[in-house]
Amino acid sequence: MSTPTAAILTTLEQGDITVKGEFMWGSNYTFLAQVHKEGLALQAVYKPTRGERPLWDFPVASLARREVAAYIVGEALGWELVPPTVYRRRAPIGPGSLQLYVEHDPEYHYFSFSQEDLQRLRPAVLFDLLVNNADRKGSHVLVDNDRHIWLIDHGICFHVDDKLRTVIWDFAGETIPAGLRADLLNFRRQLNPPSGLVSKLSQYIHPTEIVALAGRADDLLRRGCFPDPDPGHRPIPWPPI
């Protein structure tokens, strides 16, 4: 991103929103928007709460807030995996999440990645394990024009029960690299209340989900390796892309 993150967040939080079109795939209403503030115009993905399809296992009208919580976790880890994301209470179709749109080649994703790019996905896998991502499809992993890897679509994360479904099992059984383990440990320490991270997350997910998040971090640190798929649990989302 050539524009500073602080300026992007300010524009997403305070800028005027104009809906430009609708993304026609996916279960929930998702729109392409332009956000403008003081000469800076950004493209963004707008997911209004009123367009969320009810799910039996997630609280009603909670998915947009989970998108923001995922961004907060990514930033706390220091991995810059999730595009800047905010929650707007006033927006054209009602409250919802607003995330910076990432320019990318939609034909280049997990299932078509080079070996070099596949090897860069260890932080992405750890992130999904932490947030308990129930829907990591191959097309939810993007590479921008600067070769930076981004992760999108985190509306069904943070459940207290094991919901992990992902297509990325490349590193199962591997030891977590020392640098990533150090980042996990630092992240876990930030989840000891009272803390700024806990205060931020409390605005978007339930306290029990924050406790479960800390528990998953503890489990990863205790294991010291990437887990194998659970044979008693469907480990891959459908459709996988």
C-alpha cells in the first residue's frame, strides 16, 4: 500500500461512501464502494449487516463485526495480513464493515500459486488457526501488485467451538518457525486483560470468544507445530474455491 495505513483508516472511518456495484458471488450482500475524504479516494468492500444470511451457529448480525476483529488480530500479530477494515454505523445500506479493496488477479489464488508463494503462507495458516476460520477458501488468499499476500472474508471466525475449515494444510506436522512463535507469544501476552487489545476486540466479539482466542494461542504455543487435520471434523470448506 503506497498510502499510509493511518490515512486509509481515517478515510474508511470518516469518508463519504458511494456504492458503485454489487459482488454477485457469496452468500451475503457485498458491495464495491468508493470512500472519499479530503482528496483521498479509496475503493472498498462494504458488507452491510442487514445483508447477512442468518446462520444457525453464529449470532445474528455479527459477521461484519467479526471482519473488523480479524483485522485487529492481524495487526496485533504484526503480520499485515488483513486489509484495513473498520465498522461504519452510518452507511448507505445501514451499519456494516468497510474494508480496503485490494487490486489483484482473481485467477491467481491458492490453487494456482507458485511454490514460492505457497511457502509464504505459514503466517496465514497460523492466523486462521487463531481466529478459528470456518471458511478459508482458495480464492480468499490474494496477492497484490506488490506481491503482498492478503487474506479476506472473515465473517465466520472466532467461534468458541472448533470450526476450522481451510484448504491450506501444506505445513501440517512442521515445527512453527522461531520468529512466528515469538510473534504468537507476544500476541498471547496482549490478550491478558486488562489490555488495549482486549478492549478493542470487546467492541466486536463476545468476551467468551476472546477467552477462546487466547486458548487457541496457548494451544499453538504448547504444540510448537502446525496441527494435522482432525479426522473427526470436516477440515475443508465447500466449495474449496
